[in-house]
Amino acid sequence: MLFITQFFTRQLARQNLWKHLPFCIQLRKHQDYHPLSRKWRGNLKTMSLQSPILDNLMTPEMKKLCDLFEKYNYELRIAGGAVRDVLMNKTPHDIDFATTATPSQMKDMFTKEGIRMINMNGEKHGTITARIDDKENFEVTTLRIDVVTDGRRAEVAFTTDWKIDANRRDLTINAMFLDFQWTLYDYFNGKEDLENRRIRFVGNPNERIQEDYLRIMRYFRFFGRIADSNTVHEKETLEAIKQNANGLQMVSGERLWMELSKIIVGNFASSLMETMVVCGVHTYLGFPDQCNLEEFKRVCEVTEGKPYHVMSRVVALLSTDDQLYELDKRLKLSNDEFDIGIFVIHNRDTPMGDDKLKFCKYLFIDTTGKDKKTFENICELLRYRNEPDLLEEFRKWPIPTLPVTGSDLVKMNIPKGPLFKQTFDEVRQRWKFSDFTLTKEELLDMVPQISEDLKLNPRKQSPKPKRKRRS
């Protein structure tokens, strides 16, 4: 019976006939199970909330929005993350709204009331963005059912049933609503899970993950944000993640990196990464089969509570620059992120010698690129290597400027080309080894002899990078 119902539902969705099916004749396999949405409906718990955060939440623009929906007899509630934040005594920064009004009904209502609507791309997903009094934007989404899903996107139908919308959401802590009398609507014990710092999927973990495989990453991210212990994973949840990890192949690298970067800098990053490796998630993110978990744990410990770049922790998991190229191919890192990562990998094991500050100075001079960027890359390297005292000393170093410029060599008739570059590089090296004391005049006096020596003994060109960096 359940299979027949699901097949019938898909046909309705494909032919856009869903709206003709009255909700009063929806079939049920179980009194708590909704066969058309294939999810457990949950048991509603309501309670009145009081909080100073709520007292400051209602802006004049939000009040106008609420009054408007009430005037047209549509229900409107705060949904998802903002409700979770309020319960955690945090002020929400992004507030999403859910409503029983369809997008067409919202558009008619806003048009009649002279409310401007922006970013209409969300309409196909049921979202209308209203700009109230040219001061504040509000994203309002119609209650929905996921009729057909492919593991990343869903064909949706609209509903007026709040419970059905709640059970299409990923985690219990994200499946709550709050009305504007500050009544909480909790269908899956999300408040209790939040109080117990427990992260659970709504209903069956396998089903929730297979609807959208990115939920695997969201699980780990919220675990890092909410849990108060790194050992409170539910066995059923980890088993579902392990069985469905290959579904992450369907998710874009950009979306994966958005979630992963937050996990890496969040709480329990080391143990979460270890759990992700055990579940086989890591290889679908672009990491090698064998990640350096011990080095990752060390870097997490030495950077905890201090400023650092996410790539310092990421590359701790990698052994070679080839592995970083593979990771970049999957996650589509930004150029800055890639450059920091490759710099740390290339220099993290280089001996510093007795004079570590001199090592940093020479590394600065010998690294091509913009001075500010190179300086920050070296600082990041010192964070990775756990050299806090050296970092503080290096940051105080007044960066010197090479007194000789390319124009000076042009005036001395040094021909452009390999000889020009090698001559300029040698001038820079002699200045460096003088501890940056040689003057412009002294350096220019050396140029003729340097050029002559290079003509007699030209240096080999540095090998080209083995792989071109994407633009």
C-alpha cells in the first residue's frame, strides 16, 4: 500500500496535479506516519517562551509584516535556526519565516499593500522576499512537502500543515517554529535535544540523509556547535552516515567546503575529523585515504583559542602538495586559501637553524609575491609550527625595502630577459646576506661584476610548476 501511494504521489508531482489532491483524503499507514511525505509526523509540544532576546526581536518592520499576514488570514511563524538561537539565549542574526500562504498568495498580498518584493529567484522554491519600508528584508517560505528527492534537490508541493513541513527538515533542533505570541511549536523533541546537547535527525537517519546528502556535513557542523562532549554520537546515526557517505559525490565542492571549513574551526574538530574518517566521509571531500590525524590533532591543540587560518588545520591532514592539489580540485578553494596551504606545506618541515628570526627574514625575502601576503603567510607558518614567541618577534620586524629597483638596472643597460632577472635576484641576495645594510650605491657598484659573472656562468632556470594553478 505504501509503495502504491508513493508511486501515485510522484505521478501527481510530475504532472503538476498535486494541488488537486485534497489533504483530507491523504492515506495513512500508521496514525503517526504520513505516507505521502514518507516521514513521521511527530507529537506536537507547545510552550510559551519569555526572554529578553524576544523583547528586542520585534522591530517595527517585523510587526508590519506580522500584521499584514494576520490581516489576510495567513499564519506566519519564525522557523529553523532563529528558533534554535533563541532557545540557546543567542540573538538570531538571520531570521527565516514560514507561512501557510502560497507564493502566489503572498505576491498578491504584497502587491495590494504596495510592498516591494526582491530576489524573485526563490519563488520556485516557495520563497518570497519582501522589503518593508525600504529598511528590512524578510524571506518568507511556504510550508512544503518534499514529493520527490534525488539526494540533493527536491520536487516540492505546498501545504498548510505545519507538522508536515517540520518533518521534512533535517535535525530535530531545526524543526521548531515560533509564533509572534512567542509560543514554541516543537514536533520532534527539538527543545529537549537542545537542552541535552544532542544532535539527531528527524525520524529515520537513512531517509533524511538520502533526501539531501549534504545533511551528513550539516550533522557534523551542528554537532560541533551544540554538543558538549565529543562522544555522544548515536550509533544509528553514524551507521547511516557510513552507509550513505558515497552520496556526497553528488554535492558540489563549494557546498562541501562551506560546511567543512566550519567543522574544521569548530569545537571537537579533531575528534569529528576522526569520526568522519571512520565513516569514510573524508575521501568524498577530496582528502587522501590516509589522513595525518595525529598532526591534525597537534595543530588543533596549538591553535585552539588563538587566531589562525582554517588552511593551517586543513593541511595538517595532508602529507604532500599533490594531496592539496587533489583537495583543491574537489573543494574549489579560493586562490588565497590554496596559496596559504601550499606555503605551509612547503615550509613546515624546513629546519630553522639557530637564528629562527633570521630564517623568517630570509624566507620573506626569498618568497615571490606581494609583501603583505608573504608576511601573513609566514605568520601562519609560525602558528602551525607553534612558535608564539617567534611570531610576536617577527611581527615587530620593520620590513625593509630593497633600495635597488628594476629601473636602476635598465639605466645600467642590463638587457631584459633571463640575465636581467638573475642579476636582480643576485643583488637581492647580497643585500639579504648583508642583513639588509648595503646601500643603493654599494649594490649598484656590484651590478657590472654580477652581470659579467652570470654571462660566463648562467644559472639554470627554476623548474616550472608541475601543475598550472586555476585562474
